[in-house]
Amino acid sequence: MSVINTKQLYKKYGSVPVVKGIDLTVEKGEIFGFLGRNGAGKSTFINILTGIIHPSAGSFSLFGVSGPNDKAKTRIGVMPDYTSFDGSMTAMGYLRFLSELSGNKASKEKCLAVLKKVGLEGEANKKTGKFSFGMKKKLGIAQAIIHEPELIFLDEPTSGIDAESVIHIHQLIRELNREGKTIFMTSHNLDEVEKLCTRIAIMKDGQIVKIGSMDELRSYYQSTIIVKIKHGKIPSSELNQLKQWLLKTGQGLEMKQQHMIISVDQEKKIADIIRAFNQCKVDIYRVEVEEPSLEEIFLDEQVSGAIRKVM
């Protein structure tokens, strides 16, 4: 089931286009990562989906219902990056106030349970004006989930907080997802997105330039696969023939004692190399494959885009 569906979604301010014809589908149960540099159009896109602003053209639906729609809004939770709170209210008072606004007033017990879930169980009666930045982040997530939404938008959920809090929020995101929630998150922490997200979209200049799972993105961007093999002793009668075959199979061949490094352009060739060693009666002890990280993929897209623009 599609939770988010957009068709040729546009937004411009005056004559300046910010979101340029986005087609996107997010399925129920995904942790969907949305990447892009500042100014790429991510926040504008999210603001359209959450009903804060209206699109200039195109259409979107949430849970199969055309938006903007007030009923659909009650099924979503939002934690914006610019979360701010009335400093005179306690965390408990703030959550009760927000839940009442949503039409689903939460009990004291419910608020305490949510505060515990985000790691603020001991701060229920503390005024938010005395909260640290990290505590405000956690309260922002509590704000997003207090009314049990099905779809949760998290904008930079871990930016600017300590490592222990990052781990806690990662665990919370996974827990929410196991409960059946769909998570749509932006982040500048590429390692975080790689660890958490089932699919990832990369946005640049108001458009989605690539979308897929980590494996799909790696497959698309990786033209060279570096293979490192630790192996047994190669019989002298087989060494020259094996070496000549490897030189034809890949590039950058290095053979040192019982270690080999080679670059290939297809995963299938890794299996071919292992079979060649086995045919030469050489034991394989370890095979390591170097894959690009999400950071390398993201930077490659940004650099490639810049080069295309210059050319």
C-alpha cells in the first residue's frame, strides 16, 4: 500500500522553481531517507506533503487520499528541524496540549509513556525553556508520535546531539518501524541513513536524481569492484596460467605471497575468480569486496552534477 504518492509536484516562489516535478511513491512500512544539500528543496517538498504550503502544480496523496486533506493530517506526525517550544510549559503540559489540538487528547499516563520512549521520563515536569538542544530534539519526536500517527516525518532527527542520544533515537526509529509506522526522514548524516533506511532518494536542484535501496544505488554507481582474496599457496605449475587469466578478467592485479587484489566490473566475475582458484586446487581463506558508502555515492552525484553543469 502506498502511503505517499506524488505526481509531477511543483512549487515555485514567484518565478523561482524550488520543487520541479517530483514523482515519488513511499510504501507502508518503509524507513525512507531523503537526501540533498541545503537548498535542494527537501523542506519545501515535506511542507507540501504536511499541508503547510500548497503546490504550484501537480498532485499528491497520503494513504490514497488526495491532499491536502484534514483527515489525512490526523494520521501523520511531524518533527521539524526548527522545533521550538513555549519555554513556560512543561514537557508533560506541552504534549497534553498538542494531543488535544490533534483531537485525540492523551492521558497523563500516555504522555509519560511517550516521554519514556524518547528518553525524557525524568523530565516530564521540567519547563522546556530549561531543555538542552538534545532534549528538545527528543521532545520534538515525542510531539510527532503522541497521537499514534501511521506516517512520521523526521527532519534531521539527530543533528547536533551527543552520541548516546543518537544511538537512543536510532533504536527508537527502528522500534517505531517495527510497530508498523512508516518513517520519512531527512538527514545530513549519511552513515545514519545508510544504517536505517530501506530506500533512499537523492534530491538536487528541486529534482530527485536517483532513488533506490543501498544495494541498488551501489550497483548503479559502482563501475569498479575491488576484490581482495587471501588464499593458499598456488602450485608453481598453475601460477603463470592463473595469472594470465586474471589479467584478462580484471584490472590492477596485485599478487603478493598469499594475497591477491583485483578490480572487476561485474559481481559475476568474483564467482569466476573463486572457481579459477578452486580449479587450480588453491584454498580460499577470505574474500573481501570494497563497496562505495552512501557518502561516496552522494558526493559522486553532487560532483557529477556540478561537472555536467560546467560542461
